[in-house]
Amino acid sequence: MPADKMSPDPPVRKRPKWLFVVAGAVVIVLVAGILIWAPWHKVPVAPAAVHGQSPTATSVLVSWTPSKGGATIDRYLVLRNDAQVGSVAAGETSFLDNGLTPGTAYRYTIVAESGTQRSSPSVKAVVTTIAPSPVGLAASQETWTTVTFHWSPSPKGPAPDSYVIYGGGDPVATVPGSANSYSVTGLSPGTAYQYQVTAKWGNHESVMSQALSLSTLAVPLEGSIPIVFKTVSTPGTGASLHVGQKWNDTWNFTSACTSTKCTLTADAEFAPPGLTPQPFTVTLNGSGSRYSGTTKAEITQCQSINVHNTVSLTISPDHGGVTNGGWTSWTGTMVLTSPYVTASGGYFCPSQNWNFAITGTHS
């Protein structure tokens, strides 16, 4: 075809400007949609209040109020010292944390979880596990110079590493945690003491147990004691005393007591009415509740010869006459024995006995 007959190029078509406007409107709508829907995508909210208590020395019970607002909670995570130690379903609001150390402070926070989203940690609750004191402190035995007492570990905690014994508020001894009794020695007879015990786990020590008041046994007799003599039997005719004769006297007792025995020394005299008082000293050793002893003393005469008599004395408390080891009333027997004695001029004194009943009171 000849060039001059060629058809002219078709005109270029321009896109309507409204298309760009529409597209821009779509973008605006999408952005608006994002801005509109984003606020309605809720996140979990942590509980506002967290509390804790230590029911035992090795556990803490953490509790909280349910989360309010935000996304629906699936579970709660429990964090101890910022590390998760457990989780519970959304319907539960407490957790028991076990295996802890007595007397130790722990920090707890709660995180609410919804799906894969978690809330920020709640406020912290600081809880110190209890360090429970020993229980059942009671006396086991008292002697004149020792006291022994026992206790039991608290049911709220494991056996401690050690126990500390306090006397009058001051520490006097430390014993292993496997021990449950202690004896204090070297005490004074008839004296009151007070003891308490604490439990220790490492450096953590419990408060003191309830105080236990104890008293060592009082000595049976001490000091000046009034007594009453009564003649029970004599050698017979010619004796200077008669059966049933009574008189009063005063003997002085001193004691020397250890944890196992108590020895009495009686500085006494034999002084019936009308006769010259004859002093003697006798040491009395205990056997059960009875004390007895013998001694030599020049009490009787054969003509002008002072006879070496044997004095045998046995005393024991009356029933109900003992207060913490000390005697308030007692009875006994005294036997005065005279050996066969040869005097001058063929005169002699036969072997003979006098028997006496004695009673005493001591306030």
C-alpha cells in the first residue's frame, strides 16, 4: 500500500483519573480497617492482688484474685524469684509451692496466659517460709544437781540441722537435729530453772519454744531440825530410862548431793531428861527414800569407864511428807548399843541395847 494511503496511528488512550482515586480510596479503607479493628484485639491482664502464706516450713501457698478485663484467660503461670515453678487452669486462683527451705524469703508473681499471649507479671508477694519451734517441751527427770527434759520436732517442718538449748534466755548448748532430749548438769539443789529450745536449719533459727520451768530436787533435810525422842525398849531393870519416855531435841543436818546420791550428816546429841547431853555425828547414805548410817560415840558409862557405843540411825519421810525432794515430816529409829565392858574389881557391864523412835518436822 502506498505510504500516503497508510492509516494514521490510533490515538493513545488515557486512563481515567477516577481509577487512581478509587484505588486510593481502597487503601484508605484498608488502613482505616486496621485502625478500627486493632483496639478490639484484647491481651491478657495479670491479677491485681497476690498473697502468700507459709503453712509449713517447706511450702508456700500463693493465692490471687482473678484477672479482670482483657482476653479470656486459659491459665495462670506462677513465678518464684522470676522463674516459673507451676501453672494452674484459669478457674483456679491458688498454687502450693513445695520443696522450699525453712526461714527463707521468696518472691512470687503471677502471669496470665491466653493462647500464646502472656500478661506482664503481677505485683510481687514476698513470703518467708516459717521456721517452726520444737513442741511438747516437758520434764523427764530431776535430781539434786541435774534436770533432763525432752521435746518433739514441729509437725510443720522437717527435722532441723540442730537444736539450741537456752537457759534463762541465754544459749547453753547445741545438739544435733536428731536429738530430742537434753540434761543440764552441775546445778544447785532445790533451785528453779527455766529452759527453752529453738530449731535451726542452716543459719535460720526458729523462735524459742514455750518456756519450761524445772526445779532440782531439794535436799531431804537441811539446817536445824526439831525432833522428838520416844523410848521403845531398854535393857531392863536398873536402866536410867523407861519405856514410853519422851523428850524433845534439835539436830543439825547438812547435805552433800550429787546427781546420783545425797549424803546427810547429822550433828546430833543424845540428851534424855536429867542426863548430860552427849554429842555425836553420823553420816547417812540414801537407799531409796531411806537414809541410814552408824557411828561410834561415848554415851554410856560402865562405872567410871566411858563406853564406846555404836549408834545406828535410820530415817525415812512420812507418806506425803516430801515436797520436791525436801522432807517436811519424817520418822526413824535409833539403836544405842553398848558392848560387853570389864571394869575394875571384877565388875563388868553386859552387852545391851536401847531402842528409840524418833520423829521430825521441817518447814
